[in-house]
Amino acid sequence: MSKLKIAVQKSGRLNEDSMQILKDVGISIDNGKDQLKASAKNFPLEIFYLRNGDIPQYLKDGVVDVAIIGENVLIEKGNDIKIAEKLGFSSCKVSVAVPKGVKYNSVKDLEGKRIATSYPNTVNQFLEKNGVKANLHIINGSVEIAPNIGLADAIVDIVSSGSTLFKNNLKEAEVILKSEAVLAVSPQISNDNQAILNRLQFRLQSVLKARQ
Ligand code: PRP
Ligand code: MG
């Protein structure tokens, strides 16, 4: 019998809430945390623990059928992937931030500036839309340190509680987009697995409703 393949974040912010929502829909998983793959005991589901940034490509290639992922990651890397369900957790923003003492009136202030980010496509789209040209420094993590070490004038990164900005003497200057965890679907999902997905979504919807 066919099984629905779902990707969840291996570690990081979404992991715990992703596993919790699967539990809440009544799926019990048979694993060792160190395993990268696990099966559900009572539902035709296989779980793959993957790195966030790799998940959009796995969806595109049909290696997995669905994923629990931050909408912001899809916007950055997964333009043709559909969202089946918004999951109501892991809300965050992708924002421009600048050092506390720096004035920021509008996006025009970024003209000619150096911007450090892990979200180059999102930033480029934002700049293009506003007719601003800037220089991007692409880094994979700890982006907030860039202004302090003289690598950038501004950053674009995820803001959740705001505490990382605060600790690094930065202030949020502009929100580019808002995001939350979503259930994303591969364009290559088979009919059999789509039928399993429908069952999963049905359960998810009642859990989400009960959480409201
Ligand atoms: C994420 C993100 C921000 C921070 C936002 O970083 O890149 O830096 O969390 O959360 P906050 O507003 O609640 O402080 P993470 O800690 O995941 O590390 P990384 O950037 O090194 O991947
Ligand atoms: Mg960070």
C-alpha cells in the first residue's frame, strides 16, 4: 500500500510544533530521534527529517509529497509549490533591520547599501519592486552580527520575538513579509497519495478549528 511522504524540519524552530500537530491528529510515530526517516504506526505516512532549506527542492522533485515548512522558505525557494493548509504556528516576519542609531525612513535608504541576508530572492524582489539597487551579502546564519562586524549596513532576516535584533543592537525598520508554518504539497503527488493527503487534511482541519 502507498504511503504519504512528509518532510518535517529536522531541528530548529518548527520541529517541535510540527511533531506536536502530527500527534494531535492522532498519528503515532515509531522512532528513534536520530533516524532521518520514520513511519507512522497507525496511518499510511512516512516522515523524513530534513533541513529547512532543502525541503522546497524535495517537494519540486517529488521526493516527498508534502512538507511542514515556513511559508517564508517557500517564498524564497519554492515558487511553484502550493500551500494546502496554513498551520497557525511559528509566526514570524521577514524584515529589514538596521543599527539602532541609524535613521530609516523608507526602502530608498537602502540604495547603494550592503545588505546581509539568507533570503536573497526575497530581498531582490523587494528591492526591484521598489526600484532600489543594493549589494547583497549572502550568509546562512547569524545574520544579525553582520552590521556589528562591518560587513553590512542593514540585514534582512527572520524576526520572531525580536530578541536577536535587540541583543545585536539592531531595530526592525520594515516588514517585507509575514509568515507561518504551512502544509506544502509537491506538484508531483500521485492520486493515491493525494487521497491520503485528503484524509490527513481533514484531521488537521478539525485540530486547527479546536485550537482557535
Ligand atoms: C533565527 C532567525 C533570527 C532569529 C529570530 O535564527 O535567523 O536570527 O531566529 O528570532 P527572534 O526574533 O525570536 O530572536 P536562529 O536562532 O534559528 O539561528 P541561525 O540564524 O543561525 O540559523
Ligand atoms: Mg538567526
